[in-house]
Amino acid sequence: MTIRFDDQVVIVTGSGNGLGRSHALAFAERGAKVVINDLGGARDGTGASSEAAQEVVDLIRSNGGEAIANGANVTNYEEVETMVAQTMSEWGRVDVLVNNAGILRDKSFVKGTLEDFKLVLDVHLMGSVNCTKAVWDTMREQNYGRVVMTTSSSGMYGNFGQTNYGSAKMAVLGFMNTLVLEGAKYGIHINALSPTAGTRMLEDIVPDKNVFDLMSVEAVSAGLLTLCDKDAPNRQILCAGAGGYAATHIRETDGIYLPPEDQTPENVRANMDKINNADDAQMFTMGGEQTNKFVAKALKHFGVELPSS
């Protein structure tokens, strides 16, 4: 089966350079009409220019595709709304949103400023919220939509000097998890991409040119497109880099039950090996499943079984 996006409209934020540019070109090559959104700033978020976005548009058009440029700042909801209105005026629908725009302000927590922390959260988290909010009603009315969050191993596992970035990248997964539940009946699928690629975001972190060259943006875009077509999964966290593809799953161990008289910090500590035993770990699809598990354990201790649903 060939993955195509003919007659579909795709918005890719931060698509003037790097991964976003690669994503946009890949969509266009497979038939999509693409909105190239890029503020045109430096990797720390400073400055603005329309040149990069227009260059991508010109490249797509020269290859026979359709594209328009938009310089909306994803942290400004009014600008984002205007971008979506422009898209609707041009093509009448929005099928795919890729929340890719991002910046870096790397410093250890002790040296970083709260201003930088808030700015990174604003771009990565609120930028994703703003863009998703702006297309949400359209996708609901269409009974179809695909939204991708861009997360990171820095958020899921931690990375020195990236408390701000890591916080934002983990937050978009919480955003995704609830959107999955709210969008399901409207045919909207929400997924996340955890990329690692040789872009300006990593040029200081991966100085070895041979390693840097292995981490092509095109390899990541190949993974991204699988999250965006009509047969896309839902709630997938796809990791991609250097030609490798993997999935991250959040699981919860089965855990233990302590009766009221034993519910002390000492007894919890004493049972940490059992608490951490992952043999029967589960993936939950909503928060209430954790509550149900704990309540069922407690009721079982008192000889009461929860009725099956």
C-alpha cells in the first residue's frame, strides 16, 4: 500500500528549515497541498524572516505541487487563527496538522532564567495547543483529522541542561492523551513523533560530522507520514532517527495492596521491589483505569469483587 495525501491539506509549523522543511516536502511529493508555516527565527526563537518559508513554497511549486507560506507565530493565537482562515479560504479544509515548531534555550536549571523557561513552554506546548485549537472545529465538522505532536527523548527520559525543553516535550504527550479521547468519535487521530535528526537544533550537541550525517531529516519524515494518512494509528509515540524506528509506551506496574493498618511509609518502602515488578505492567487508555485497579485491589482484600463492565 502506498501512502498518499492527494486532495488533502496539511499544515506544518516550523517548516522553513530542518525537520519541518523535510516533512513539508515529503507531504507535497505525495500529493498534499501544504501550508509552510515559519516565523523565520533563529533556533533560540529570536528574529523573524519569510525567506525560508517562501523558498520551500517555491520549491514545491517548481515540482508541480501546491503550497502557500504563512509567518504566524505559533504562540500568538490570533495569528494562528488567521493562518487557518487563510488555509480554509485557499483550499476549504484542513486534514493534517503537524506541530513541529520549536526553539531551544538550553541551560542547566540553576543557570536558566524563568523567562527562558516560560518562552520554551510557550512555543512547544502552547504553540501546539494554539494550532490544534484553531483547526479542531474544522476537523470535527469534517469528521476527519490527523494531528501530530512533536515530543522528544529529552522529555520522556531527561537530558542535562534541558529542563525547559524536556518539560514542554513531556507536556505535549499529556495533551495528546486526552485529545485522543475527545477526538475519537470525530475521526480525529492524535499521535506523537519523537525525532532525532541532524538539524540546527542538534548541531552543537552532535559535533561528529559522520554521526550527524547519519541522522538525516528524510529518515524522520518517513516515520512521520505513517502517523498522518487515512490508516494512521491513534495515540502512537513513534521514535525515529538515523534510520531507526521504535515506539515508546507508558506502562504501569500491577503494584501491591496494603490494608489500612499497614499503610505506612515504611511498608511502602519495604515493598518497592514488588511495586516496581513489571511482569504484569499495563498500558492504560484513560486515567480512571488506574483508579479502578487500585479500588479493585482494595475491595478484593475485603472480599468484594467489582462488577464486570
